[in-house]
Amino acid sequence: MEQLTDLKAILHSKRANIYYLEKCRVMQKDGRVLYLTEARDENQYWNIPIANTTCLLLGTGTSITQAAMRMLAQAGVMVGFSGGGGTPLLMATEIEWFSPQSEYRPTEYLQGWMQFWFDDTKRLQVAKLFQLARIHYLKKLWGKDQDLKAEGFDSASPAILGALSNGASKIQAAKNVSNLLQGEAELTKKLYKYAANCTNFGDFTRERDNTDLANVFLNHGNYLAYGLAATTLWVLGIPHGFAVMHGKTRRGALVFDIADLIKDAIILPWAFISAKENATEQEFRQQCLQAFTNHKALDFMFEQVKAAALKTEWDQNGFRIETP
């Protein structure tokens, strides 16, 4: 049976797997976490490599045993119960997720976060940093990913360059979080339009309740990103309630702030490409997970959160930090 130290041998930022399961039972057997699917003729067991897993989404028709939850907690795996297709999230602690229990997570990141969080001006400046990092990540990723370029998603495109430049200017000029949210919404709307044109999708309206494939895939992909964000915050010991941008009460919204770092760059284009190809949810999910690994999405989240918490300098002129 694997020991606790073995289960955490792989750093969370280097783990490769996110699982979405439905119509199965998750259990512990012979020192491993398995999920059981019931077939007409026989039951089948499938292993979950928990030491290399960041989060587990349990969809419709799932159950999990106490012994399995104990092992998942030992391995530091985030767990959430969701509806079909990974949305919506139905049950969680720590606002968004079942959090593994550990007495040995670091404290310096939370202490660093608290140094700026209670100051409205400083909190806004960190929110701006995250939004600028989001643009930088998209520009870099769309500039080098050959699969995305083949589908027309190229950061060298005049339309994208203009949208990103305009978005960055509005971020810099924002006087409050409302201005920042408005600028974010305008940029994302332009990206949706660009994606719809690239994939010949036609008219597109972002509605979470719409049943067209692009909206369905966006919902599903966003929850994959939320899983990475929740994992990042848990590992660094920062509660989800200390958001810098989203949430009028900031209750749990830091997960959304951190997920935004990679959503537009990865989830958005692949949602439209997969919809054009009439892909299954599993095919879309695998594409997103591969992109997370290829472009080190979790590493990027860790870098940005750690930088905001630790590599900041405060003086009379405000906030200074290393830009990505």
C-alpha cells in the first residue's frame, strides 16, 4: 500500500490528470483508488493514479466511499460533486471544493496575501496584474501553438493584436473593479466573436444555459480550469474567499480570478474548435487536459499567485511587481 509520502511525491504543478466521472462508484481496493462501472455482463474496475491527479469531478450517478476519500485526501486531490458534463458544481466545502486536510501547508503565501488584500487600492492593482498576465499568456500561447494556428487562432492576427492592446490599455486605466470587469467582458466578447468567425460558427451568444455545443463545452472547460485554480490555492494555503476581482461579497471568487488566467487562452478556442468538429465531451476534455499539460497552465497559475503574494513591493507610489 502506498505511503503518505509516496502519494505526494509529484508536485501539484507537475501533475497531469483531471478526472470527470459519471455513472460509477469510486472506492478503495488493495491500496488503490478505483472506479467501478457496471456493465450488463460484468463489472469493470479502472485505476485512478491519484498521486498524479490534481482534481476529481464526480458527475451524475456517482458515489464514493469513505476509504477512497481518505486516500484522495492523503494524496492532496481536490474533489467536487457536479451535475452532468461537469456543471454546475453541486456540493463542496471551502466554498468550491472538498479540500484535502493537511496541517502542513505553507503560511507565508496567505500572510503575504493579507498584506495587500485589505487595502482597496492594492487589491485593485493585483487584479490588474492578473488581467495583464491573462493577456500575456494568451498572446504567447496563440503565438506558438501550431494546432491553434491551423484553426486560425493566431496572436499575430491584426484583430487579436488590436483587441489585446485595447484590453491592456483599459486594464491599466481602470479606476475600480467595475471598470476592470467591464473591460474584461468587452475583451472576452471580442474573443468569442473572433472564435466564432474562425470556426464558421455563426452568431454566438454566451449563455450558460444554452445547449449549443460551444456553450456546453465552455461550461465544461471552465470547470476544469476551476479545478486547477482550486488546487493552486489549496496547495499555497490561500482561502478562496480572498478574491481580488470577482464576487460582490468575494465569497469563494478567488477561484474564478485564478481560473481566468488560462480560460481565454485554452478553453475558449478549443470549445469552438470541438463544437465545429462535433466532438464528444470526452474528446473535448482530453484536448483541454493535453493543452493544460503542453502549456504548463498549472505552473503558470502557481507562478502568478506566488508572485502576487511574495514578490511585491509597496511604497508611496503604489504597487510594483515583476511582470510576466
